[in-house]
Amino acid sequence: MLETIIVPLDGSDFAKRALVPARQLSELTGAHIELLASEWELGTNPSDLTNLVDNLGAPASPVVVASRSASDAILARAAAFTHPLVCMASHGRSGVGQALLGSVTEATLRGSSEPILVVGPSFHDGAPPLSAGASMVYCSDGSHAADAALPAACEWASMLGLHVWVLQVLEPSSPQGGGSDTAETAVVERVAKHFAEAGVSVDWDTLHGKEAAHALVDRISRIGASLVVMASHGRSGLARMVVGSQAMHLVHHSPCPVLLVRAAR
């Protein structure tokens, strides 16, 4: 069961977006929220944190740490708890710019052994809330790397009482994309079986498109999903990147938070 949610803040409106899903998760699980700021790099006034706590409407407390590195401060604080959740915006003071994932978020994911809930720039307060019976999308491409997110996805779906949609995107010209219906659905049916065996309500579908992230965002919006779960990398592997291009694009354009699970090398 989720007990502690750490929300890193730097005084920017971007960073504060993570407070919305953090509060919703706290309401569902009773988890305590920590609003985390670093004296040096995050630069948030302690009194501002106190005001946020008072207005959050959930059990929370401000924590200010002395550190010159935001990601080090986040990881050090998370290490103080058993299975904590870091819930953070994809960007902070630097804004979105041309990057799809901020350097602090990438560094935190690189050093974390736990999944990280990331709120991207397309998230807004009117997004479907995380609540019992809401929909979760699990993205898979059938690879071992993508399967790294499966245990966390099953745990979250069971913990929050979510209905799961397992989605895969095939290129129209791929062998599976031009094959039989059975071949096209083999991956999603296999993955969906894991959710069903865990007692989770699940549906699945295979999408087609040259850009997987675009096809997924469109379906996520039409489903009205409250959460997306995926591994940081799929078939393309890790190479030198902390997060694969499809995962970055999905975080950037998803209307709901994305739970990223780091794929092992």
C-alpha cells in the first residue's frame, strides 16, 4: 500500500501540476504527501510550502533540504521510506522549451529503483481524476524491456481499483500489422492475462500508426484514462538515453499522468 508521496517543488507553476494527482492518490490510499524543496536549487520559500500544505486538502507536510542538486535531494528523501512514490512534473523553472523531459526528472528516474509518476505539460486540472473505477492504460510492445512495467501496473490497478486497457501500436507495414487478427492481438492478450489473473478488470486493443505515441495519445484521450503506465524503454533499448523517445513523447502529450518504470539494462 502506498504510504508516502513525495512532490518536488521549485516555486514554478509547472512543478505545482504534480499536486493534483498527488492529492487524488492520497484520497484513494491515505498516503501522506511531502512537499519537497531544496534550499539551493529548488529555491522555494518555506512559507510558500506551508501555504500549499494548508490549501492542499490532504495530509501533507513541507520538507526543505540542503542540497545543490535537485535530483540528489529527491532521491535522498525517497530513500528514507519503503516503496515511496515520487510524483513530479516533467519540467520546473526551465519550462518546456524544446526538451520533452526535464533534466531533473531524467536524473531522478535514472537513480530511482521505484516507478516515478510524471505529469507532463499537456496535463490540466480538468483531466479525468484518479478514482476507483477509473481507466488506466498500459502500453506494451511485447518486449522484455516493456514488460518491466507489468508488475507495477498490476499492483497499481489492484491498489486503486482501476479498469485497465492494454494497448499496443503496430506499424501498418509491420509483419504483425499485415497479419491475422490472432497474430496482431497475441501480445496484448498475453499481457491482459496477467491483469486478469490478478483480479483486475481488463480490455485490450491493437492500434495501427507510424507514430506509436500519437496513436496512443489519441486513444488515451478517447478512453478518458486517468493514468498511463509504461516502461521507460521498449524494443529500441536503452542506448545512452534515460528515457526512450516514445516514452518521452507520451509524457509530453498525455492528458493524464504517466507512471514510468525504469527498464533494466
